[in-house]
Amino acid sequence: MVRMKVKVVGIDQHTMMPVVVITDAEERGFIPILIGPAEANAITIQMEGIKPPRPITHDLLKNILDGFGAKVSRVVITELKDETYYARIYLKTGKGEIDIDARPSDAIALALRTDAPIFISEEVAAKAMVIHREEEDKELEEFRKFLDSVTPQDFAK
């Protein structure tokens, strides 16, 4: 499993739908996941430390788990099938550990509220993680230096 963290919530420019971007600890790779507006809001307000006047759904779920003495030990994005991600929420209870099927967006929103770690399976990492390559950074930096040094007169030659 690969440990991940939430980097940002934004809008996908192709679909104009909310997207949560998760990244590995070193920020070498990332995965964008399309999510619903309500889940985007739930993730964003938690990341920004905003406390709504009344509990929203994920706050309610956390309160229920706390009331029953259950603890979220981790969430795992386990699969990617037909462009749909699947996740599991792992709970420690008085009767042992149980895992529950969940949408990744709900699992992430709950993980943020409970300080639980977020993971992706090796299979999901291999299929979906976009790797940030250092070579591309070097090429881009060289190109930027070139652009800084070039003038319109250089193209007239």
C-alpha cells in the first residue's frame, strides 16, 4: 500500500466537476479523483478548518462512530474498475476490526475528520498514479531560462 495525503480540491477543466487530488508523501505522484459537489465541500471545509454551525453528514458519521467507541484506523482506495474508484473504511471496534465499502470521497472526508491515514493499493498506484518526473522539471527549467533570454529580435534573424 502507498500512503497518500490530500493535496487540493478543485475543478476538473474537462468535465467541470469537482476533483480531489491525492499525492504520495514525497509528492512524486498524484491521483485526481472526480467527486460530487457535496463531498468536495465536506473535504474543503475540513481542510480549511471551517466549523459549520450544525454537523454535516461526515461530521455526523464521526460523531456516531465516537459514540459507539469505534475508531477509523485507515481508509484504502482499493480498486479502479471502469474509471470508478472503490474504497474501504477500516474501523477498530470493541469486537475487532471491520471494513466497510465506501466511495473514496466519503472515505477521504471521514479520514480527514478522524486523522486516519489514507492509502491506495499497489494495483491502484500502478494503474492510476501520475508520476512527476524530475527529467521533465529539468527540461522545463531549461526552456524557461531560454525564454527569459530570448528577445523578439532573435526571431528576426
